[in-house]
Amino acid sequence: TQLLEQSPQFLSIQEGENLTVYCNSSSVFSSLQWYRQEPGEGPVLLVTVVTGGEVKKLKRLTFQFGDARKDSSLHITAAQTGDTGLYLCAGASVETSGSRLTFGEGTQLTVNP
Amino acid sequence: GAVVSQHPSRVICKSGTSVKIECRSLDFQATTMFWYRQFPKQSLMLMATSNEGSKATYEQGVEKDKFLINHASLTLSTLTVTSAHPEDSSFYICSAQRGGGTYNEQFFGPGTRLTVL
């Protein structure tokens, strides 16, 4: 079973602060997705990274895929209250046949005004 | 593009009854759909993988006779919770993968909150 360890599990910060969420695994992933989920709704795809060392930016969010494609990070600059939500990383492992994703345990982010 | 709908969004039922949840891909064909269950403040737990025209593949520990999945077309999958009990109360979410997609991206529905009394 592939594990995708996500940390921290909970994060409560003040508006304007920066933060980083990490996803780590011993497995190699052919692609890795980051999702954000708000209470009572389904996860929304933020980004997909596929190349080792790749960096993608989405406004104040910066996503990085590790060189070995085993880990990824999400960095948020100057967090806003609207960034509050559950952040999930999910990877498609090269070791797993089929199209299923392995999900991290999630990071519950609360940005306080 | 890549919009997935789920119906109903909320359902309350009595213990022992069956509930059907629909998942539709609105603007693309989904060769594969997934059904997840989610508990409060936790990640998604995969229940089953559904491929159009074939039997669903269930995860270990998920009762296939209790959670019936039908993927009748490239845009519709249904999950029927049979003889529901209070412990089945949860947030159920479906997702869909585009046919021909390269990166296994999944697009999620808005979820269905099931409450069994």
C-alpha cells in the first residue's frame, strides 16, 4: 500500500502569514495533484505536477514537485481568510496499475482575520 | 470544463431503507468514476472504482452487496446504499476521470450528505 504522508494535519495562522504544507512518500508518482475542499463541498483541483523539480504558481500558491517525484509541497504567501479549507495532495503511483489516486490525510488550514 | 454533479446533495432516510445517489459528468465523458466516503475533518476514503459497462472494483472492507454501484453510461454512475443504518451516515463524494486523460486527474462532485435515522 502506497502511503502519502501529509503534514501538518492542522494549521491555524493569522491573515498575512506564510505557510507550507508537505506531502512525502517512499513511492514514485507519475503525477501529483493538489486539491482544496471547503466544508460540505467536494474537493476542487488546484494543480497537477508531473515533472521532477517542477514548480507551478497559482497566484499566491506555489507548488513544487520533488526531483525524485516522491514528495511535493504547497506554499501559500500572505494567507487570506478565503484560503481556509482542507488541502489534499493525491498521487498516481507508478507502482499501481489502473487510475486510482493515493490521497494524503489532508491539512486543515484556518486563516484567522 | 470538467464539471461533475451529484444528486441529491442531502438525504435523510429511515433505517432499513435504500438510498440512491447519482453522479454525472456534465461536459465530458468519464471512462472511470470513483466513490469515496469522508468523515468530518478527514481525508477521502476510496470505496470503489467504477468503469463504464463493467462491474465495480471494491476496496477491501467495503461490502459490495450493501453499496451497489452501476456505471451505465460514460456520464452517469450511481451508488445505492441498501438497507441503510445509522452507521452509514456520512458524506459521500464521487469523482470522474476524463477518457484519454494523461495525469489521472479526478474531478469531484459536490458530495451527498446522508443521514440515516
